Amino acid sequence: MFKRFQKEKINHRRKKTFQYILTKFQKSADFVSFRVSDESPFCFHYLDSVVDDRTIHDEALAYTKRKDMHTLMGLQQAIPLEEAKIVCEGDLIEAHFLRGHIIIQKKDEYDEVLSLPAELIEKRTVETPENEFTVVGPNEAFIESIDVNLNLIRKRMRTSDLVVEEITLGRLSQSRVAILYIEGLTNRQLVQTLRQRIQDVDYDELVDISQINQFITDYPNSHIPQLLETERPERVTSGLVEGKVAFMMDGSPHATLGPTNFMEFFASPDDHYMLWPIGSALRLIRIVALLFSVHATSFYIAVTSFHHEVVPDELLDTLIASRIEVPYPPIVEVIVLEVTVELLREAGARLPSRIGQTIGIVGGIVIGTAVVEASLASSVLLIMIGITALASFTAPIYTMGNTIRLIRFPFIIFAQFFGIFGMAFCSGLYLYHLFKLTSLGYPYLAPLYPLRVKDLRDVVIKMPIQKQQKRPAVLRPQKRKRFNVKHRKTIPKDIEE
């Protein structure tokens, strides 16, 4: 058995010769192979779709035409490229082909070749964030080039302690993945956990970083995001300074930050760039909007179906008058309007930007007016659905906004059968689920559960930056203190006084 395995292994190695690799690539239309001249002993091989042709003419051709150039070693020393390497292994030669390298072969020799880096990189310019737009602060967003994204991180963190580890994932896509952390600050166990989970990912094609998130998340069957995807470089650097880890993938305009907690999905970078009372007020508005978005329509069903006594008589008369001509129970009109709003939102997101905005505004006005005039839904519910839709947009992170939209439907069903008690039971189920969730092994509701009083300074209420002296204890960073507090004992008097 062992001998047969060795024989198969040897046969596999024999197939990965340079001649075998050339035979494979010759089937592709973008494969280019030519000899410099009849007198020159060198042949060029490369994939035209991934190679910058200027490198061939500017860096390589002139040296291969020299009459005193006869060996690959001499050509390597002559060409002014530090990354020019002589390669022998078939797997490595194939990888260099796909990475955009020019392979130079000496005539009739297949044992070794010279590999020159000449990758053609097509990328768009750095633009403003589209999904995490802020009024105050930097306005740069990640793009699909991992090298550009690392540059955006490096220019914000000019320290040698920032470590970037690169891993290749995807049997067919061979995607570059970079893990980022601060050495001497980030918990080593956290770094090892992320590194091991990413290395264990075994998939043929990885297009976006969200696919990796699905593989490494603690509870993949949960609809609540457990890792924070962001397109803002300063959010990544802020997380790294706190003691978190991040990773990004070539071809994806997002980075993933972890471990994260539930309240981070409602914190915007704006909060840290404004005065702390204003930042705290805006964060509280988002949390109230979350609660309203989840409970508003289900509370409407519970009140109109079971608990009329909780509504004042004046408001109850208005509510009854708006529903007097609606021919079906409240849950039907709620689901009809909720589905209509989701259809408008999805259509607006998939259509071109200008058409999508028009569809969203005109469609909402026309359909809403027609539904009320046809007595298919009450005007009170229409107002509530509109406010609920607006409240769901206050979540700064897009993935959490989608989760809020989905959570509303279980509450609607429980409210239809059990009223307010059903809403309370559904809330208990979700709280239990949140208590059980973890992010890279860390509690998802921290520092609320388990309670860390000193870590509450930037959770619900954002305290002044002078009060945020220490990093979160739940992350177990190697260095807790961020800066030394220097109290100002006296307030200087005005010059005129």
C-alpha cells in the first residue's frame, strides 16, 4: 500500500514538469510564447491577460539580446528586478504563471527557468464609503486591491508592531488573505484562533470576504452577524488598537474585524469625532430606533387584536375609525405592507441608482395612497410602517440592518397568537440566543454580559475620550492602558481678567 502511494506521488511529480505546464497553458488563447531571436538562447512564456507588457520591453528584452548573455544566472544578475528568481519546482512555476510572472526559459532546457514579476493590476481609485457614510471624519473606503487597502491601514498606523500575515485560500481562486494584528498588544490566543480558522477553510472559489466569514463564524446558522464587516480603514485601525484582529482579502472591498459585540453594530465613527454628549445622543437614537423597528408593527397587532385597554380612548377611536373598512385581520394588512416595503427596498437596491431612487419614492407614495384609499390597510398602520422602515436604516452596519428587517416577522407571528405576552416570549428567545452567541470565542453581549462596569464607557453612552484610558478587559490585551491621564488642576483665567 505504501509503495503504491509512493509510486502515485512520484507520477504526480513527473506530471508537474515545466514541459507539462507549457502543454496545459498552450490550450489557452491568452498564452504567449516566443523566442527573442534566432541567435538568442532565451524563450519567453507568459499569460497576456495578467502580465504588464511594458515590463517585457523595458526590463527584459534588452538584456536577452546581449551577445555575452548565455545563462539564466547571468540574466538574473543583469535584470534590475530584485524579485527575479530561478525556479525549478513545477508547482511553483505554475503559481508564478498565474500570478502574472514572465517565465524565461533557456532553449531546450526544462530543469530550471527564470521568473520575473510583471503582474498587471487593474484597480479603481479610492472613493468615499457608500454603505458607512459619515458626515464628520475621513472619507476613504477600501477597494478591491489588497495592496491598496494595506496602504490605507499602514498610513494610519506607522508602527513596526503592526503585523501582516498572508495566506492563500481557494483551491481554484488562490485568493490572497491578509491577517492583521498588533504584536505585543493583541492577545496571542486570539491571533492563533483566527489564523487556525482561516487556514482550515477549504473551498474551491472565494470571491468575497463574506464567504470566509461564513466559514469561521462561531454560529453559522444564526442570522445575527458575529463578525463586523467594514469598508472604512479608520474603523479597522481603531479595532486593532483596542486589541482586536482583522483580515482582508484581495478582490473584496471590505475588511472583517473581530471579535465584536452586539452594541458595536450601532456605533458609528461619527460618534468618536463629535463631542461626547452629541455622540451619545445619536447612539441612543439608534438603539431606540432598533427597539421601535422590531416591536412597532407587532405591538399594533397585539393592541388591535387583544389589548384594547392599553390604548387611550381618544387614540382608540382614531384607530378603530381607520380600520373600520379593512376587510381582514390586522396581521394580513401588516404582512401585506411589510412585504410591499421590502419589495420596494429590494427593487431600489438592484436597479441603477437614479432609477432606484425614483422607484423607491414614487412607488412608496403611489402604492401607499392607493392601499389606504382602497381600504386594504389603515392609515395609522401605513404611518407606522413608514417610520419602522426609516428606523431600520439607522443601523450603521448594513448586515445588521438586514437582520433587523428579518427579526420583525417572528414578533408579528407571536403577537398575532399571544398578543403582548407573545412579544415578551419572543423577546426572551432572542435574548437567550444573544446570551449564547460568541464571536471568535468571546461573549457577544460583552461588556453587558458578563458585566464589565469599566468597559461600559463606550457602549450605550460614549464617555469623554479622557475617560477611556484602558482597553476593553474582555479582549484580554497584553497592554490595558492606552494613555496616561494628566489632570488639569486649575483652569486658566481669561487674559483680560
